[in-house]
Amino acid sequence: MELNSLSAISPIDGRYRKQVAQLDEFFSEYALMKYRVIVEVSYFLFLNEKRFFKLSAKARQQLQQVAENFSIDNAKQIKTIEATTNHDVKAVEYFLKQELEKAGAVDAKEWIHFGLTSQDINNTAIPLSWKHCMEHEYLPALMNLQLKLQQLANDWKAIPMLARTHGQPASPTKLGKEIMVFVERLENQVQLFSFIPYAAKFGGATGNFNAHHVAFPKKDWISLANEFVDNVLGLQRLQFTTQIEHYDNIAAHFDAIKRINNILINLCRDIWTYISMDYFKQKTRKGEVGSSAMPHKVNPIDFENAEGNLGMANALLEHLSSKLPVSRLQRDLTDSTVLRNLGVPVAHTLIALKSLEKGLGKLVLNEAKLKQDLEDNWAVVAEAIQTILRRENYPNPYEALKDLTRGKNVITKADIHQFITGLKISAVLKKELKAITPHNYTGISPLV
């Protein structure tokens, strides 16, 4: 069968293709060629600017246009060359030399890929594509979700809700504050993510500028490489490398995304549970089916879809972060095929972010159920009563409330008020205690 959305093996290129099609600009075979071309051309023009060789304005413009307007047809040309070379980076080099020949710059073509090894290109092209994807796709999508959560937190900041610790009724809270827990967690992890540099390797066959130095021993190749990688490409050049980049920083990115995904899995499960408790209803769409057998069902499929995709992403991110930093001696090839899968966990993560945002947009607050749950759990004000009694130096207040409430099936408002009435305390203090309800015993938070 021809490859299409129905015949694709991976759901990323099949069922979910429309949601993540834009990632082909960063992670496809075409994208890898494009970014290799960008690095090769940038380096070639950098050497020209440093007056290693002369280049006509026509040739310079020709190469700049190839890098800026790299096309699928260009990629096909490179694949044709690769069929002969059986080497993907060398094919890019030959392609660019052909472009120089077209521009009449035959004398300059040996400055393409001068002194470099394949990994000088790969370990700058891949971090550059990764950086662009993080900045243009992943982080904006995450920020949009965070903004949606912030809006919901503000909408629900005054809604009291029964808290549950260990699955049991606990001191009441505010729904908005519980959403803000996830907002703060995401903010903290995004900040940590932003501290991690986008690292690159650029130093010749085994990281020592052997070829560069032997050809031009008086040139400060370390400073030149730092200037090229840091200033031209916008990456951070590692100073001591083997043939390949360490991958420690990109592994840190993977681990950071994995932590963020774990936070989102936690969010999915909490919202799923609130839906099952009837705290939320879900908006329905005409013609939509929730179950093939049970017509009444409105399943929380967006949160389930998100949780599943986040789990898939994390499994791959775990392998990437543990495998890539480990290489035998100056280099083995195990990183190559692994790096070609960078887009897979990103795609699963973006699918999850979109599902989560969609699910959050369908939530309808069921205030009546939240109020009823609070009303059915008057035992939770026991903490408040015993704490005030401690303030008043009343003897053994915790034990008294424990005897009243622990393990009892139902504790009503009448039970609590009868207990307060029987206390040997002032009428003013009894009035203070009776004013406490599960609905107003919600504490404080910075959300205002």
C-alpha cells in the first residue's frame, strides 16, 4: 500500500497526523537535510567572512537562497546523491558543491565541509532543529495550556470543595487553588527547562581540530568555532568533546519534559476523578457517541487520550535520556538511529497537550454536587473545632473530637452542634465554633 494516513504504521503519521504535521519541519528526513544544509552553508559563509577564500556575490546569494528556501525537491536531489555515496552527510556536501558549480564558484567548492566530520554537522543541525521546535512549538503549546489552567483557576477561585487525602474526606479547599497547584508546578519546571543550554559539538574528527590546525596552524580555531557556534548558530559550543556531543544537556531537556509530562498525567487523573465524582459534567457534541453499548455515557476521553500519549512520550524520553549520553570511547554509532526518533516523544506530548486543552474546554462545573459533598461531610470541621479549643487551653480537644468523629458513618451538622453545646465553654466561644461550616472552612491561598 502507498503511505497515507490509513496505511501509516505509527498513529503519529496516521490518525494524529493533522495535529502534529508541523513537526515535519523539525524532525523529518527532509528537516534533517534542511538543517544540515543550514549549518554547512553558514560555516562556508563564515569562513568566507574570515577571508579564508574569495567568493562572488552571485555564489554567496545562490547558497543563501538554497539554505533559506530548501525544498522537498532539494531533499530528493540529496537522496539521489546518497544512493551513490551511501553516506547522508557527504551527500549534502556534494549537493552544495553542485550548487556552487552552478554559480560559477568552482574554485571555492572545497571550502564546503572544510576540516569537518559528519558529527560537526549532525551535532549542530540536530540541536538547532531541537531548539527551534522547543521555541516555536513545544513551549508555546505548554504556555497555552498553562494559561487555560490559570483562567479556570480564576473562574473557580471562590468555589469551595471537599478535599480528599488518602481518598478520604479532608479539610475543605477551593477548586481554583487546586488548579493553581498545577499552574505553579508547570511554571517551576518551565523555568528549570529554560536554564538548560542548547549544546553543540564542533571540533573536527575527534574534537581536537586536527585537520583545521594542520592546515592553518596560526589560526585560533577554538575562538573561531566558539564564535561560529555561539554567535552564528545561537547554540553553546562544548569545549571538550570526542567525535560526538555529550548529549548531557539534551538529556536534561528530555528529563525536564518527562517531569512536566508527569505533572500533566497527575492533572489528567485528578480531573478524570473529579468527573467520576460528578464534580464536572462535560459538554456534548451533536452526533457524538460515548459508548457503543451504553447510550448515556459521556466518557472523559480527552484526559484518557492525553494520559496515554504522555505515557508513550515518557517511555521514549527515558530511553533517549539514558542512552544518548553513553558512547564507547571516542564514538560509536548507536546515537545515530536513536537521534532520528527525537520527534516521536515530542509528537506524543503535543497530541497530549491538545487533548488536555480540549478536555478542559468541555468541563462544566456541577456546583450542586460540590455543595452536597461538603454538606454530607461535617466531620471535616473537627480540625477547626479542636484547634480553637487548643487556643483556649481546653483539655484534650483532639481526643474529644476523635471520639466523636473517627470511623463514624455519618456526622451531621446536628451532631457537631450538639457536641459544641455540651462543651463547658463560654457562649461567645460556642457561637464562634457553630459559625464554622464545611463550606466556609476553606483557609486562605495567594489566589485572590
